[in-house]
Amino acid sequence: MKTMSVTIPVNVDTPYDVVIGRDLSKEVLQQVLRENTTKLLIVCAPHVSNYARECASQLESLGYEVSTQILPDGEDAKTIEVMTSLWDCAGRLRLGRADAVIAIGGGATTDVGGFLAASWLRGIDFIAVPTTLLGMVDASVGGKTGINTPVGKNLVGAFHSPRRVVVDLDRLGTLSHDDYRAGLGEVVKCGFISDPEILAIVESNPEAVFDPRSEEITELIERSIAVKARVVGADLHESGPREFLNYGHTLAHAIEKIENFHYRHGEAVAIGCVFAAHLAQRRGMLSEADVQRHIEDFSALGLPTFYERASIDALLEVMLSDKKVRAGVLRFVLLDGVNHPVTVKVNPQEVIDCAVSMGMRQ
């Protein structure tokens, strides 16, 4: 029986597509490889190493020389030391300009794999195979690649669009409940910035969202990817509306840095979105009901909406190193009404006042 799939185009300078489906064959990878591709370097997360080896075996049966490298788990992979080892591996493999990197795993894995492809020989082909919900709806779509530094998250990297993103929905069933739930933080964010139907689905049947084979989660993933594809297609290099995808991320990235990158990104984003909603309400941009909707929608999925493990002063110090800071001025993505994101300049004292009013310690 033919496997049904959905294809979402991403119309950037070098267009590519996102293929979403179940029981996808490895032909979806081969279809976008160059005719003269001979070697493939697969990088994968530890928990999907068996799946990566299956992919490697099938690609080897098609005549490719394949090397598989297992990365450290999560954000621990996003270091210069890991990148150095991967560059050494690419050199030993003699990976050429017609060859490709395939990244299989969560968002951290696709970030690293994409940066490897962007930096090797000044740019070779890259295919992303996200296996986590967060990776499917966020990190793997949009061409952002990179690693962390002691100063902050994703500060070293490049824009490098993949040849294709392959979203195999069957991988959802392999996720832990915590990882699955965390990925929903980015899904709800997309609902608030662009697609009200996402919020309607979450609000009408949050239990069904946790069934990895449900129509609800399939539609939420497709809609979230479509939101990101539209925004990225209009602004690949984040010089305008792409910043709107960073709703909730100014505080979220600070939390992740404070927690030494061991706090789940989607959970940090949920907290960041609620904080941004409070900030917008204080400016008269959102109503009290809008703020409560933020709290209820994230809470319905078991996501956190408040952070108290660090002071707002400590968080603010990290926020001032955020990539959205311009000439030392802190900038937040806020909602001027649901589904109407804007980027605004925010005085640090305004952040402190908002945090204290919410009960955060200074």
C-alpha cells in the first residue's frame, strides 16, 4: 500500500521541502542527493543510533559509502570540541563537495549536522531527519545551524538550508513523555504568533495531542511547520519578520543558559511566552484574558509557566547577550493582540518590574 505523505515547500533562495509522513522509505533521502554523490556522513543522537544504522544500511545497499557518528546527547553535542572531531571525521572520510551530511535526531543534532555541512568545504549538502517533536516543528526547518559558547546559546553558526527535511511521524512513539511534552511548547507558540487553529485544537482536546498516532498531533505538526515555512520564506536571514519566531525565546534562552543548557527548550519557551504576555499586558497590548489563555493553554499540556530557580537580575544579565539585542538595547517579541507579533525595545527596568509583579525574585 502506498504510504501517504504531505510535502510543505520552503521557498527560500535555495528552495527545499519538508516531507511529513509515516513509514517513509529511504528513497525520500536518495531523491535529493546529487547524481555524483558517493559518500554520506550521518550524525545521530545516541537514542536513535539503531535507527541511524538502519538508514545507513539501506543507503549502503544503494551504493553509497556511509560513515555514522554518534554525538553526545542534547545540548552537550553543541560544542567546538564536538565540531572539531566531526571536521576530523569528514577529512578522514574525504567528504567532497558533491557529498552530504545527514543529521538524525533532535534539534541539537540537526543544529550540529547543519553547521558541519555549512562549514565543511565552505558548504556541502545537508539533509535533516528530526526524530523529536521539537526538532520536527522547530530546529530542523529554517536553515539555522550552530553551536553554543560559554557566553550563550547558538552564538556561533551559519544559515545553511537543507536539501530536504524528512519528518517520520512514527518516531513520535519512541519519545519519552517529557520530551514529547516539551516539543509542544513550540507548537503552542506557533498558535499564538500565527495560527489560531493550533490553539483551538489544543483547547478542544489536549488529551488527544499526546497520542502519537492521533489526527490532532499530525495536524498540529503540519500547521506548525507551515507557520515556520511561511515566515522563513519571507525572511531567511532574520532581518525582519523571522524574529517573530523568537516569541518567548529571550527569557527562554536565558533560562537555558542559567541551567547550563540542561533545561528543555520547549519548557523554557512556554515560560518565556507567558512572561512576554505579562509584559505585553502591562503595555496595554494584550488583555488579562489573553494572558490567562497563555497560562491555560501551556498548562493544559503540562508545560511550566513560571520560573523561580534564578533571580530576574541574573536572568537579565544573560538576556543582554541575546542575539536580538541591538546597540545594547534589549528587544522582545511581544503580541499586539493574539496572532499579531511585533518586536519592541524594552528597558531593563521594565523587565524587572514585570518579573517582580509576577512574583519572581530580584
